Amino acid sequence: MTLSQLELPASLNYVGLFLTLECNLSCSYCINDPEQSGQRSVLFPIKVKKQRNSLTPEEWVVALNRIPFREDLPITLQGGEPMLYWKKKGLGVILSDTTHYFDLLTNFALKPEVFVSHLNGQQEKLKRNAPYPSIRVSYHADEMNRTWQGKGFSELVERCASLSNFGFRVSPNKAESDVGIYMVAHPQNHVTDEMKEAYDGRVPFETKEFLGVEDGKLHGHYLYPFSTDLISSNIHPHTLRCECRTTELLLDPLGFVWGCHYYLYQSWVEGGPVRQFEVLEVHGFRFSEFGEKIFADHKLVPVGHILDPEFTMKDLEAFHACEQYGRCIGCDTKIKNNRFQSYYDHGIPHTSVQIRNIEMPESLYEKIENLEQARQFFKTEAS
């Protein structure tokens, strides 16, 4: 099957492909968890034996070949743990039969020699000229120390460093390295002297901003007030209505296209759209024609399906009504830089989603910092 190529808008900032939401770790903090409730091992009840919970590698090849090759816009493979996809062998097929460069977010679940063997000799697809590593390895102290007998960080450094034996660049300078280690700066995570000694002069290591509520304090910087903590901080008894659209192309394991990370994650917390997928597959994946009926009884509805012959990027440009404002995932509404360096170079804040017409109760106005700036996102009588 061959599908027409998509026309990517110049503003598209990110292509994220969640190959699987299964993971070999059960971390107390996980970005996949909409509630940050520390239940990773039981959060995603997606192992339904008689139903598929992912596209096949061959289907992903068809889907990804719809996306025009752009050297400055890699497809980011993530999860869960993407190296577990398709019995740990699916990634090689995807790399072999597509033309794209890929970034990979992984916890290095496989030993280096096994990891490389599953790439089918396609190491070049995970190597590109960029200011940061294309293979970004996450460090999870408790789970990795449990798995590797108290030597979690040192084992991770050794695994990353050993990729130099398999054709990858490994350098302490992140702009010159294909691999780097990242740790979320959660209040319970600390960079120790032993960690510094382990990575110094060998592989890049950075901490990433923690996004969420811990001990009653909100961490992170967000463009839209209360977007992530309206409920978790007991600011208001229920979520709010708004209109929202994404600046990213987010694909779940079954190929559904989602408008934000909350909708994607929460749909899989509730079991995943596996039954809807079965029906859609019978109809040739024509979501634009049958999607409304298939998802008629669901609050969490995807924007489209990547194998729908009629899917276009214009489907992402329209603002969609949402009733979940206040449960947004931090990475969607945090103020950050985009791939055009908009924030660092021009002072223009970027967020992964654009939100308007928030039905913000006036009773909350006194709690909002920079209220006058925030008013532009609120619903008014005129709108």
C-alpha cells in the first residue's frame, strides 16, 4: 500500500512516534502518567492478548513514508520503551525501509551489542548533525539501581560509551555526540559526586526541568495559567472548557494522531483505542469518514489516523473544543524553545499546543500572576 505524501507546514516543530507504551521499568515519576501517581507498572492495561496494540513495522513504513524527508525535522521514536517494540526487533525494519533521520528516546533496556544488532546496520539513521544527541538516554535512579544492583548510573554510562565500538560518535561535547544521558530534575533526584566522576569526560549529561506538582509546589514555567495544576493543586473542582490545537504531529502505537499528550496518554490509561482500531481497520483506516461514528461515545477522540488516505496536516491546524483544561501535560504548555530558536533568540515563547477561549472563572483571577497578559487566552463575550 502506498499513500500520498503529506504537506508539512513550515511551522511543524516536532514529530513524535510512540512505538509502544510498554516499559521495562516502573518509575515513581513517569512523563506518561497524566496524574503523576507513581503507578507505572499498572497504569497502562494494554496487553490484550486477542487484540493488537500497535501497528506492524511494515505498516509504520507505509505511514512514515508519507512524511517528506527533512534533514532538520527528525522523527522521534519514544514510548514507553521503544526498543521493546515488536519483540525488540521492529525498529530495524522501520529504519531499513524509510529515508528519515530518527531521534530515539530510550532507557537503554538492551545491552549495547543487542541494541545495535536490532538496528539492521542502520546506525546512520540515528546520526545527524544537530546541537544535541539524537539518542537521548533517560536515567531513572531507583529503578536502574534496582535492576543493576546499585550501579545504575555507572552501568548506563558504560553502555553509552560502548556505542563508540559500533559506529556511533561518543563525546562529552553534546554537539559532537550521538548519545547523551538525561535526568529529570525532580526534587528527589540529585546529581552526586559519584555520578559526575562517572560521566565527566566521557558522555554528555544534563538535567531536564521537572514539570508537575510536588509537596504542594508547582514546578515549571507555563504560558497558560493553571493548565497543568488546576485539579492536582485543588485550585478548582473541575476542568474548564477551551479550544486547542497542536504544533506537533503525535502518533500513538496504533497510528492514531492526537491533538495533545494528555489525550494520547489518558486514552491508553483507559485501555487504548484497540477496539476502535479494529473497526477502523475494517474500513480501510478511513478515519475522516468513519471516525466520528466509531468514537461517538468517547470523550477522548483523536484528530485522525496516519493510514487514512484522506488525512492531511490541515486536520491539525483547526482549533478543537476541549473540556480537559487544567489536566494538561506539562510538556504541552510549558514555555520553551522551538527548533527555530524562537524563545532564546527572539523572546517569543513557544508551547507545544496553542490554547484560546479558556472559560476561566473570574473567581480565579486574583490567583493569576500576570493577569493582563493571560487575559488574551480567555473567552470573552465577543468570542
